[in-house]
Amino acid sequence: MKFPMLRLARSVWSVKPRAAIGLASVLVLLLAWYLATDVAGLIDRHRFPSPSDIWTAAAQILTRGYAGGTLVPQALYSLRLVVLGFLVATATGIPLGILMGLSRRFEAFVNPAFLLVRPIPPLAWIPLAIVWLGLADSAKVLVIWFAAFVPAVINAHAGIRSVDQTLIAAGRVHGASRARIVWDVLIPGAMPMIFTGLRLSLQASWTTLVAAELIGAVLGLGKVLSTAYRDIYPAMIAVGMITIALLGALTTKLLDLVERRVVRWRQY
Amino acid sequence: MLSLAGAAAFFGLWQILAGSGLVSKFVLPSPSDVLVAALTMMVEPFAGDTIQGHVGASLVRWAMGFGLAAGIGVPLGLAMGYWRLLDAMVSPVFEAYRYIAPLAWVPFAALWFGTGIGGPVMVIFTGAFAPCVLNAYRGAHLVERHLIEAARTLGAGGLRVLAEVLLPGALPSVVSGLRVGAGLGWQSLIGAELIVVSSGIGYVLVLGQSNLAPEIVMAAMLAVGVTGLLIDVALRFAEARIRRRWGQTP
């Protein structure tokens, strides 16, 4: 056969018709986009980039760099901040949530402060972080920490509370100490919910980082976006967005892998 | 009792830390400073308007963006739940869109629709859209198949099934999606106002920051938090009512 694409499409169709339709609709969209911009010129390129514009922009940032560096260091810079903020939030949020879940007294004591902080959107912390720490990396890590902290706490707390009471009773009947019940029954039982919280935290981390870098940054993907906006360079905006989406997807997949390792007893 | 003690400890520590002079006023204002700033801004205009005025301006934008997201997202989600072909066609595009942080749309939104009304509305839309679609989609799957089949047998067309069978059946799920979307939309709006827009409550935050007036920043944060909370409470109330009226207990 002369058309390998067609053959591929036919074999995908026979195995997974749903995926084939999805693939076809994406290809049609891409083709329509290409025809409307590069071929027919229906859409103003200064507002909406064409595929070839994006290709040029991607080549430019990969080889010569844009907004202070080439793509890989820029992406790594943003990734490092997200991972740092996310890890700090995880390391503080999960233990706090677990403690709040275990002890009603501790919960009652901490709750007022937590309830006051909770409704404030994480992005609203950015100006305060800038007043405190300027445009340094630490300001961004602080804001990401706030953003990722709340879902981590809430889900760890809810996870501990949602553990089946009969399991706890069964542990107690068999003579397990309180510490062992916490360690062997409550925390593993809360794990699936804790990971749900972590996924939300990760999403919040990326959103917050993008906002913080758009407001002010020396390097990073948000800086690429804001520079491209100022230069009215839509293709570069698109390259920045695609990179952010890919990194977001990549970190989410990594988290899924960790979850599969940690929550091994759960069936998928 | 313990909650009261916790609140007292929190505010006491804050007040002492701020009052002791260990930390500068330009870093951490005391809670009373923040309260005074908030009350002053309610009476005296700051940056052209009182704090209620700024919140109002933000709320109008939010309502437009959220209305658009709900008006497009819910029907789309229901339709995807009903027509498999549409589901297979839209899903990959939708999944790709979900990975883009809403705030990453800010440059395009400003470029396409300006920084007045259109740009912020688009950012709110991108923030609120995904939960609206997802929950309508899930809700549509929860509707019992024979209800749909019964309607079809009695001669209802696709659109009628959507409006009269799927929408009522999916309503509880739809409303919780709307609640999540409302929160995310509000949050995205604050981000947009911080970055490009020069009005609204987010802009007050920026001004407070550039004037090195943390008490104004904190007062504005308080206003943002309270407004978000009120939106959430109102929608929770609506959700509870709708659940009582439409929810089938599974």
C-alpha cells in the first residue's frame, strides 16, 4: 500500500474505533487550522499563529533562545520551582491533615486559622509574597506552597476520617496499639484520598507558578509568555503554553506512577 | 472552646509579632491595622472606588465569564454524555485543553479581546469551563438507560431527551460542577486582574503591593476571600435545594 497513514488509520479503527474517531477529529482540526492560516490567510497572523509560525518560534527558542534563555533551561527553571513548592506543601500539608484527622482537639484548635486562610485564592497571595520577598525564587515557592497546601490538608484530613470504622475496631480487637492502628490502618486507608488531594495540589502549583511568573520573573516559562505578549508574538505564546501543558501532563503522569507504587493493594 | 483558644492564639501571636517591632510594619501589619484599612476603604475611595465598588466590578466580569462557561459547558457535557460520536470527537481536544493552566491563557486573552471586559471574561471562561463540562458529562452517564429509552420510544428527539431527561437527571452533578467552576473562575479572574487588568479587586492588590502597603493588600485579600466564600455558600445552598428536589437517592 502506498499510504502508510491510511493503513495506520485502518488498523487503529479495527482495534479502537473510539480512538480512531478522536484521532480523525484532531487531524481535521489541525488541517483546518493549517488551511485557514498558512494557505488561505483567513486569520490575522498577528493575533493567531499558524502552524509554520509555531514551528519557527519553537526552532528559535530551542536554538537561539528567547526572553533570556533557550527553552530547556527555561522549562527546567519553572519545573524546579513547581517541584520545590509542591514538595514543601506535601511535607507540611499531609502531616497537618493527618493530625487534624486523628485528633478532634487538634482539629478544633487549628481550624479557625485554617478556615480564615482557606477561602483566599492562592493567587491573591502573590502581591503579599512580592512585598515580603520581592521577585526572588523564594517568593514563588512560598506562593506555590500556599496553593498546594490547602488541598493536601483537606484530603489527608478527609481520608483519615473516611477510613471504615469496622477496620479500626477489628484492629483494636486483635490487640493493636493506637500507634499501630494509625500506622497500619488509618494512614494506608487514607492514601487514595491523599493522592486525590496531591493531584489537585499539583494542578494548583502549575496555575500559581504561571501566574507568579507572568507577574514578574527573571527566567521561566511565565517570563516567556509575558515577553511574547509584550512583543505581540502569538506563536511564541503558543510555544510557551504548549510547553507548560506538556510539563503539567508529565508531572501528573509521574504522580500517577508514584501512586501505583505506594497504593499497590488497590486495583485499577 | 478549643476553637476559640485556637483563634485567640492565632490572632494574639500575629498581634504580638506585629506590635513588638520585631517585624517591620511594612512587612507584617497587625490585624487591627488590616481591619482599619478594610473599614477605611469601605468608606473612602481607593484607586477611584470603594472596596465594594471594586468587588462589584470584578463580580460583573465573573458573572459574565461564568455564565458563558455554564451556558456552553453544561449542554456540551450533556451532549457528550448522550452522543458517543461527539464524545469520541471532542474528548481528545478537551483532554489537551485541560492540561493548560487557565492563567496561561492570559496573554492570548489580552491579545484577542483586550484588557477591558473581553480578556478577563475569556480567562474566567477557561477556568470555569472544564468542571462544567466534566460534571454534566458524568451526570448524564448516571441517568438510567431505560429512562432515556422510554423517552425515545415515546418519540422524543435528541434535543428533547437532552433537555427533558438528561438535564433533570444530571442536575445534582451539574450543580456541583458549577460550584467548582464558580470557584475556579473567581480565582482565575483574580489572576487576570493581577496580571493585565487595571480595575477590580485584583488591581487593588497590585496597587497595595506597589505602594508597599501590606495592610491594603491584606484587606483586599480579605475582600477576595469573603466574596469567594459568599459565592460558594450561595451555590451550596442552591445545590442542597436542588438535591432535595431532583436528586434520586442512589
